[in-house]
Amino acid sequence: MSFRGVRASKFRHVYGTPLKREQCYDNIRVSKSSCDSSFCAVNPKFVAIIVESAGGGAFIVLPLKSTGRINRDYPLVGGHRGPVLDIAWCPHHDNVIASASEDCYIKIWQIPDRGINRTYTDKDAVVDLAHHQRRVSLVLWHPSAQNVLLSAGSDNLIVIWDVGTGTVLREFGTPDVVFSASWNYDGSQFLYTCRDKKIRILDPRSGEVLSEAEGHEGMKANRAIFLKNGLVFTTGSSKPGDRQYSLRSPDKLDDPIVRIELDTSNGVLFPFYDADTSMIYLCGKGDSVIRYFEVTSESPFVHYISTFQTPDPQRGIGMMPKRGCDVSSCEITRFYRLNNSGLCQVISFTVPRKSELFQVDLYPDTFAEQPALSADEWVAGVDKEPVLISLKDGVKEPVKKENLRMERKSNVLDRGVRSGDQHDHGATDINENAEAEFVTQLKQLEKKMEKKLAALESKMEEENRRLKAVIIKHESRIRMLEQQGAGDAPEEPNSHLAPDEV
């Protein structure tokens, strides 16, 4: 008789804890668009949320530490003429974000470190990418190549851009509208799911379809992601409408390794993957739960861990990169959950440990902010895995970063632009403009203070002269009175005048 013990795993006990309301963001007008988007993007500096706005699409950018109630007149990033459908922070530059809209445009923005303190308009976009003929519903950055961006629209096109020059690198036609897309670990392949319920893996340089198979049979939108080990994780529904997830091999996409039914809810399941811990979090639109699983090489391969539950349904959700997690409290991930009530709830997932030392087993080396190769190298056929850093001593900022500059036919998101490089009349440098404006205001204030000081000194000198004249006059009067008292003083001149006339 054999006995199988409890599965050994350091992530068998993971607990989700919602932060207090004052540590979250409140009073947010979350977008009411019917697009299957997460409406939220997070990085170690900012939280970006797509919101309702009049006269076009917009989203807000909130610094991580500026929690609490958000004013109704909070500045917007509102350069689009149609509703914003998707946003994504650049993994290699924490100040750069891409937004896609119904107006067929993709815009690249740069947000200063001190947070957004003014409204951004169409002219403030660093780069405008125009090629799609219908609305753009998906933007996805390359994991290791700098400035490479993938976009998909309702015109049945997938476009790969070089954001540095604003040019199209590759363009692929699709049989139907794209629901989701995902790069593999080193960015040498990508997959996408369509309305035709199929999953396709492509070579992004040649456009060759490497593998193709039927996904989930139900009518709900299929979504798929690449895992670090090369496997494919998918979500969808069965014919009766039960929501499912599956694990597949790229070589045998039509033969799932695992296919499990979850529930009968109507919301689309969004899979969020943590490559460092091999954990997958399933968040459904309209659900009040977050289920999380661990993927291993042991049967049944996708191990259910637990469920985080709240009373409020979620409208959207964003996942913090590992660089933004708190290693001192053994936090392995953090979610920013948008409720219909306008609350952005912060949920911290931790592994309880008694020791306060750095937990090496919980925090392997994770993705760094530094790209592994340039866009030109990637187009030439070079593939490299993302650059990794250790979180043991915290995330260290590199040597002073150069400000972002825009220059046609150059790398606009390159950190190494020289300060003496020339750029065209339409160039924008947000940090330098803010600094120049501050210096100008400071000089104007100094001039005003100098004028006031000069006027005050002149007035003091005039007052001193008047006081000296009065003192001399009184001293002369005193001497004459003293001489009169001694009896030898001559007749005082002007003695015939009245005292007031002297």
C-alpha cells in the first residue's frame, strides 16, 4: 500500500491581503468600454488606469505613493480622439508608456519621475504610430529587444514596430480579430488567439506559422500566454459555456497536456504569469475572486493553490513587476484591482516566513530594466534572453540616466543620447523643459527681489539723511541755549521770529 504525502512546494502557502482603503486609490472613473482589456498597467513607479473622459480617450497616471481619494479634475493623458482600449508600460524604461485607441493610433508617452502634474494633449506624445485602418485593441512590448512593440487591431493586422524610428518592421494578416498575443521568453516567437478559436505560433521575422491548433470550443474569447519553459497556457470555455484552462506543448497544440473546467461564469479569464515563481493568476472580468496556480513538471502539472475572494466584482486588473515588490515582507506579487465603485484596490500576495533575511528561494534573479539587444539586432536575427538582476540588495538605479529625446530616424527611447545632439523643431524633452521653466521662474523671482531690495535701501538712505539733518539742527539749538544761559552769548540771530518760524 503506497501513501502519497503532501506536495512539497515553497508556494503551497500564499496569502492575498488587501491593503487599507487609505493605501489604495479611490474615486476613479474607470472606462466603461466593452473591450476585453485589463484597463490597468503597473510598474515600479506608476499606476496607469484607463478612465472615462469627454471629447476623446484618456488615462490617468498615478505615482505609487500618492494613494487616497483622486480629485475629479486630476490631470489626464488625453491625446487620443477615441476611447483608449489598451495601455502598456515599457519594460526597459519605466517612464515610457504606449496607448492604443479606437482612433487607429498608437501613441508613446514619457511621464516624468515626479509624476504627472499637468494635462497631456496630442502634441505631448513622443511618438505617433499610424498604420492600422481600424481600432487598435492590443499593444505588447518585446521582452528583451529595445523599442520593439507589437500591436493588433480590428483590421485583422498584427504590426511589429520599431518605436525608436516610428517605422513598421513587420506586418502580418490574421483570419479574424485578435483577442490576445504573447511573446515567448526570448522574443524569438509569438502566439496569438483569434475569434476563429484557433491558437497560432508565428516566427515574427518571417511570418511563418510554426504551429496551429483549435483552442477552446466555447464562444468566450480565448486567451493564451507563453510560459518560461516554452509551454503554452490557455483560457477559454467549453461548448456548454463552462470556463476552462489548459496547458499545451507548442509541438502538439491540438493535444492539451491538461484541460480543466473551472466554473460557469460569463467573464473572460485573464491569465497573469510570474516567470520567477512559475505561478499563474486567473482573474475574470466581473469576478470577485483571483485564483492562483503553480506550474511544475509533476502531474497534474498545474497545481491549484488557493483563491483570493472579495465581495466586489472587478472591472480591470494590473500586475506589478517583481522589481516593484517588497522583498522585506516576502511579497511575491501585487495586484491593482479596479472595482465598479471606482476603487483601485491593492492586493499583496505574500509567503509567510519568520526570518527577516532575504529569501533566496523566493526571489531568483528577475527581469531588469536594461534591454538585452537593440531593435536592429533583433531584426537581423539575434535572439537573447532578458537581462536579469538580483533583488537581494534592492533594485539599484543605474548611473545617471540621460533624458529622453525625440529625433527623427533615431532611437527616441535610447538612454544613451548625448546631451549635445541636435534634434528637430518638434522635439520634446519633458524633463529639460520642466527644468528650464523652473530656472526661468527662479530668475524672474530673483529680479523682483533685487528691485524690492534696491528700493528699500534707497528709502533707508533717505531716512538716514533726514535724521542726520534733524540731529545737527538740534545740536546747534542746544549750543546756543547753553551760551545764553552763561550770559555771554550774543543776541541770537532770528530772535525776532516766532519759535515756529525758526
